[in-house]
Amino acid sequence: MTHSTSKWGHGFTLLELLIALSIFALIAMMAYGGLLSILRVDVQIATTTQQLTRLQFTFQRFQQDVSQLIYRPIRNEYGDSVPAIQATMQQIELTRTGWRNPLQQPRSQLQRVNYSVEKQTLWRTYWQVLDRTRDSQPQRTALLTDVTVFKLRFLDNQALWHDEWSSAVQTQLAGKSLQLKAIEVNLSLEGWGEIIWLFPTTAPPSLPKLPNTSTPSSFFRDNSLTIAQIVLK
């Protein structure tokens, strides 16, 4: 008697199973590598987008402050007179107008702001009042992180660059007073490299000189609002 074996009766050999498993493992590894690459790119895009958004916000914030610069000196918490703008290569502090007040709080439309870097973070600091007291608390906002370089330069109306600037100093050149025309900001961020911004300044009317300490604070508030309204027109 002869036995006939059906063609469907044979299973996979061990070699065939090993080949199939190897092909499946190879396809799985390729798919996982592709998925991992997509996830990494997605994280990088999200990080870059977030940094770009913060850069744009910082640019607009600085531009608003510089474009609304007003020459109104202040008094610090120790009672000393401080120029309307006082800056070095590493930090800048100035008085600006146009501070919005939608809640109609009892304050001026003028604002004192400061930009400086601490521990690779660029901070914007402002005070609720111009003429500060010992209990005046600054409000701080972190604008950028991973800042490796923050350098400022100041261009005058004679096309000369300065490493520092103070509105209290009347520098003379060829018999002419120097005026601030533009501020250059040189930034370096990790992963971005060097970024250079140039902000033109305006020349609003100057406020009266600081009187002695016996002058009531309402003098500053009334005059500040008057000048601010003139500038905003």
C-alpha cells in the first residue's frame, strides 16, 4: 500500500521560521527608527517654535519701550537723582511713556523699565512708580533663556557709537550736543548663534528737571501725564 501525502500537510521548517522572524524584526526596527526620528523632529520643531515666539516677543517689547522713550529723570529708593536713560554695555534702564491703564488704576502713564542678564536669563524689570521708595518692589519678567551674550551699543546723531549712555551727560562734539539716535542689541543664544537688532529712538520733549526733595510727588505725576499726552498725539 502506498501512502499519499497532501500538499497542505507540510508545515514551515525551522529555517523558514527563522528567516520570517528575521524579516519581521528588521521591518519592526526600521519602523521604530522612523517613528523615533519623527518624534525627535517634532520635539525640535516645538522647541524652536517656542524659542522663536519668545524672540519675537522680546523684540516687540524692547521696540515698544525704546520707541516710547521719554526724557523724564527719576529718584531711586535712596533719594538720588537718576537720568531718564542710563545704560552700559550690559544693561539699560529708561523711562517710557504710553503705559496702558485699562483698569484706570491711580498711577502715571510713564513707566521705568530695566533690561539685564542674570544667569543666562534676560530679564525685563519695571516699577509701579517712577520715584521709588525703600518699599518699592520691582516686577520681573523672564524674556529669554540660554543667553550667552547680551551687549548694547548706542548711536548718536554724529554717527558715532558709544559703549554707554546717560541722558544726564551733555556730551559735546564740535560744539554740538550729542543725541541718542539708535540702540543696537547684540544677542547670542545657544542653538541660534548671533542676533543683532537695531532700534531707532525718538526725541520726545524733555520734562522739567528734578526739583528738590521737598517738592510734592504730585508735581511729577501732573507733569508726567501732561507730557505723555503731548507725545502720544
